[in-house]
Amino acid sequence: MKHILLILLFLFLLSKETLADTGGLGVAEERQYDFAMSLFNEGEYYRAITEWKRFIFYFPKSELIDDAALFIGKSYLMGKEYDTAIEEFRMFRENFPESDLIPECLYSTGLGHLKKGSITGQGISLKKSYGNILIQYGQIGQS
């Protein structure tokens, strides 16, 4: 019985060390983020989406949560799921309105519309869209 308690104590301490602080990110958190990013970089966009969602589920308080959410949209964009990507970018703007990644999100939204083909003579008016962005976000990049 004593041996079992010692083994359990050892396992508890080992698991606690695995989640130890490493410059703001826990080891498990950093590994999950890096794994999702590696899938994205390898062109495994749909697997990356699953891992980004897993990251958000397990680490909702992470300082990288907005990065992960943006990469879900980028993964759909790269996977040519333009409508889904555009919706993910809309949700990103709604959920992270103060994020430093808003300009990148807006650019990616525009890219999604362009790739989808909705920015044409008959499609979205760029002037109107730009005006709406300025109304919602102000002059991006100006203090």
C-alpha cells in the first residue's frame, strides 16, 4: 500500500512539473500550440483546425488564444473553404475586438472575399466595405 501511495505521489509531482511555467506558457500548452502550427505549416489545414480548437478548449486563458482563433480562419482559408473562413474571421472580430491581430484578420477577410470571387464589379463594393471597417474600427494603425 505504501508503494502505491509513493507511485501516485511521484506521478502527481511529475504531471505538475509537465505543466510548470515556462515563460508564461505551460509545457503542454506550448506543445499543443506548436503541434497545431506544424500541421498548418505542413499544409494539413483540417487537422490543424482540430488542434487549434483543442488548444482553445484546453487553454481558454492562454495569451495565444486569439492567435489560435485567427489560425482557425486562416486554415479554412488555405483549405479553400472561403465562406467558413470569412465566418471565422467575423467571429474573431466579435470575440477579440481589442486584439492586436484585428488588422491581420481584416486583411484575411478581404482575401477570403477575393478568393471566393465576391469582390468583383457585381460583388462587394470595396469602397462601402472600407467605409464600414473605418466606422467599426476607426483608422487602423493611427493613435
